[in-house]
Amino acid sequence: MSPLVNPAALFKLRLPCPRRAKLWPPAAAQFDDACRLPSFAPLAGVPDLLELSTAWNEGGLGVRAAARGVGNARWCHPTRPEDSDGLHLWIATRPTGESHRAGRFCRRLALLPTGGGRLADKPVAVVATIPRTSEVPAPLPDGSIQIDSKLLADGWQIEAFIGAAALPGWDPAEIPRLGFFAAMVDRRLGRLPCFAPPEFPWDSDPTTWAELELTT
């Protein structure tokens, strides 16, 4: 039975996102333990299968994710991003905490470990739809997201740098926080959200998202 109240809604999740000078390429990215987000899988009532780290600099947002325990079969189709296996992110560059509908400063991205390139064997980042959006953000500029992946025996690993051009309204000097939600999508296991139970409307309602505090 679903809980009557989202447990995460009893408090506002504000998670530190440290600044790091180098976030791309992956070999030079300065991710460390301070960048790792805590797991709220027990709170959300989902399996604890995803490790997620974030960091930022003036150029954009860096993300590192690893999914383990999901097998080695991937279903990644860039033309069907909402259903594709991978890491899905909801980002609001100007969060208000009040509107239940996403607007032009909100972006949903599907970071897929495979499915791109001529042979569909390369990682790819694509825009996915946020239901009930009040105003669609600007199109994703070509080359504004860098992505790399590794396929593991029991899952996948993704590293991505989401450039400022991919984040409408990005201005960390003026607004040093982001609305943020993440979920792992897996064809076999379904949708595994990071900060709320699967039954809640986190895919469309920004008031259910956590916040990343862009710290220095």
C-alpha cells in the first residue's frame, strides 16, 4: 500500500553540491566522497541500487552515477527517452518550491548508457518530457552535454557534464541552488526514484523535488 504522505515531503531535502574546477573529461573530473549524494532508497521504499554524485562549476553541472544489480541487458532508445533504461534527471535552475507545474527553467534529461551513435552502442543524453509542463524550455543546444559510460557485468556507469547552455536560467552567482530529482529507469525493475516513493508525482511536480545547494 502506498503511504498517504510522501515521507520526504515532511522536510525539505537540501543536499550540498560542491564546486570542483575540473568536471570533464572523466579522467580529470574531481569527484570525491564529498560529491556523493546520500541514499534515500529506504525512505522511498525502493531497492538501493544507484550511487549518485554531483558537483558544479561556472560552466555547468557534473554527474557521476553507477547502477549495480540490474543485470547487463539495456533497453535504450533515444526516440523513447521516457521509457529508456538509464539515469533520468529533473533540474530547475530557478526553483520556487511553490508551483506544482514545471516551467521554462525546468529540464528533464535522460542519460542513457547506450543507444546512441550509428551502431546504437554509444551513450547519449536526450531531453525527455515533463508531464503537465506550463511552459516548455528552449531546445537543447547541440554539444551542450558531454557523456561517457561503461557497461558493467551487473549494470552501468555514467559520467556527464551538463553545460550551462543546456540549463535554461543557469546563474549560480545569483541563484546558488537547483531544484533536483533523479530516478533510475530499468526495463525489468521499473522506475526507482531517489527521493520519493514511486507512486508520487515527482515526474511532473517540482514541489516534490529536492534541492542542490551549490557550495564552494
